[in-house]
Amino acid sequence: MDVVLRTAGSVAFSPFSEYQPTKPFSRRWIGTSILTCSIIALFGLAMFNVYTQGHELITSTIVSQTFYSENNPLRNGTSTTSCQSSLLDVSSSYYTRTSTSRQNGTSVVNPGSFKWTVNAFNPDGKLDTVQAAYNGEEMSCNVTSFGLTHHFAGNYFMFGVCAKCRMLDHKDETYGGSAKIDVLDMCSHFNQQLDDWPSYATDSLISQISQRDTNIGTFYDQLNFQPGALPDSVFPWGSNHTSEDTTVTPALIEYVNIWLAGFNYYSTSESFSLLDGEYGECGLRYCPQNEYRLDNETSSEQGHTDLSQLLKTNTSGSVLPVLGIGNLQPSLANGGDVSQLPGVLPQMYNEIFSVAAYMLDAALVDLTHRSIATSFICTVQTEESKKGWMMISVVVGSTLAVFGAIRTALITLGAFIDEELISRNAARDPPPSLHAPAPPTETREPLSPFDDENYAKESPV
């Protein structure tokens, strides 16, 4: 064994060794140590290669409604899931869903009732793009405008509500910081005659609005105004008609329209129920559960709940179109105080503001602490063990080459140690000198001529 190991090491490292290829180790323990270390190295390399190269990544693509960034992927056993940001488009419509940060690991989506259309990204910062990266961030929203039209002919309604939403928990996007959304400007519009929303929206929201809007239509037959009943200020500017010579009947009125703007309607509590606003103490069928501030008011000022006060601003108003006369504007009379209008108009506007309050609260419920319901393209990487024949080829191919180098290095090291030991032994026990005096020879007396051949030669006889 020593001769074999010595031969292998000397052949591979002959420039560095002065030993003859077949010279055995002078100490038996050197060969045994090299053999033991070689076996340990062989098994260690095999196990290392199985651990590092015995698995392969299987990649697949899925569509997920939950976003997982590359810095914070979803880890499930041996699989890792990371997603690409979703791209939101201007003019595209989306529903909302339960925020993924509030699901606590569940898959509940709980789709919203409003269909929101994106108007702009970062309207204050003027993010001039038609697409922006969205990662399912939770939103905090304020309703900024509202409009409602009730058609007496056909008894149907149309509405529009707009909101601005701020992203609460920015996540790492995959399209760069230039596409990051800070504020989302959205509006939702619905025409009862033309639009067909999903059942989860119509059953929960549209049916409720329809029931409340029907109450507005109950005043239609009472919209009779004799000459002089209506204030002159409600008539169109420059019109030839005045209150004194005008009679208004229900047959001449097609619809009533109201728009509210220039305010920010915000949530005053973490959560609230739309049922809490039913028949409150505000004089309406539904009382607002939250508050608003005008655009020119600061956050330190007290919020308001009376929506009728918005008609006193120049950003809100109402029209009552009358055939042959034009658009009557009741909100222009009495400084916008509709409670002082004649006939059933105060009661009708109470119903309108009741619908408006319900829709503003419903919009906040639909948006606040929720996310846009969009999908994400995700990559799932699963680590699986290689098949048997592939595992053997990897272990054999990767192990033997390195093992051969390690084994040769061990043999060379053993040869070096052996040479050092031989040199040290030689220095400690030097060989006999060639110039040392010869040992003395023993002299003896000759016994007889027969016993010593030199006896006769030296004898005088």
C-alpha cells in the first residue's frame, strides 16, 4: 500500500519530490493516515455535492390576487413565490377587495360594490402617465365630489361619485420608482338604465340606492307651483320668464339634478356600519356617519355633517329643468338654503341629501382600508431533488475530480513529511567515518609448524 501511494504521489508531483517512484514510506502510519483522510474526504465531497447540487429549481407561473415582493416572498416548504407589479391603466375600471394586509392569511376577497374608473395618478404631483405600478397597497380615501340625477319619467337614476386615495403601505415595485403611485384619483358612475354591474354590486349597493331614490319620485305629482310661488332667483339668467307669469306643473319637469363638490368627506372612525345611519337625529332618512371639510379649510378646523350647507358654496348646485323655461336652480335662492323653498321642495331635497349621505358613506366603506382588486403575475420556484441517475452523474463527476487532487496532495504531503523525518534521523545518528583507525588485531604465539603456516617460513631451521 505504501509503495502504491508513494508511486501515485511521485508521478503527479515529480518536479517537487526527490524520492524514487517506488520507494515506500519509511513509517507505516503515514500511509494509513493518508488512506483514512482520503476516505473521509471522499465521503465528505460526496455529501457536499449531494447537498449543493442534488436539487434543481422548478419554475412555474401563476396568477395571484396577493402581491409578494422579491424582498419578502411567500415561502411554503421548498417553494418560493414572488410577483410582478400590476399595471393600472387610466380610464380602466376596477373593483376593490379586502386588503391583503388585513386578511391574516385567508383568501377572502370580499369584492366591493362600486366600479371605480382611474382618472389620474398622483394628480397633485402630475404623474404624467397612463399606466402605473400597483402592488396591492391598502388605501386611505376621501370622497371629493358627488352627483345624482333622478328622472321622474321612467323613475330611474344616475349617479357619480369621485374620491382620492392615498397609498398606506408602499411595497417594492418591479417597474421602478418613476411609476410609483402615491395618490389615486378615481370616479364611479352608474346609469340604472344602461349599466349592468355584477350581482354582488347590484344586490348590496344598487338595490339600496334604488329603494332610497324611489322616495324622491314620490314628490313628483306635488311639484305644482303657481305664478309668484318660486323666487325669481331660481330662473335662468337672461330668461324672459319671471315668477309672476310662470306656472310650473309636474308634466313640464323631466328630472332633478344635484352636484356636490369642493369638499373632502373623510372617515372619522376605524370602522362603521351603514345601518347606524338609518333614521338618525339629523332629520333625514339616513344621517351621515362621517364628516367633511371644504377645500379651503384646514385639518385643524371642525368637520361638518350637514350636506345641505354645500349648496351655499359656488362649487355645488342643483337644477330642475322645466320645458319651455329652462333650468331652474333652486340652490340659488335664499343663499343656498333649500329649507326655505316653497311647496314640497324642502322635503324632496331632504330625500336627495339622504341618498347622498348614504352613498358617501358607502363609498368610504368600499374604499377605506381596502385594495384595488387586481391580479399579479407571480413566479413560483420549487426546489426538488434530482432523479437517481442525474444524482449519480453529478456526484461522480463533481466528486472524483476534486478527490483526485486532494488525494494527490495528501500523498505529496506524506512524502514531504517522510523525507523530513528521514533527514532528522540521519542528522541525529551519523554513519561510521571512513578514516577511523582499524581495530587492533589479536596476537598469539605459534603453536607448532603444523598449526601455523608462517612458522616454517619464519623458522631458521
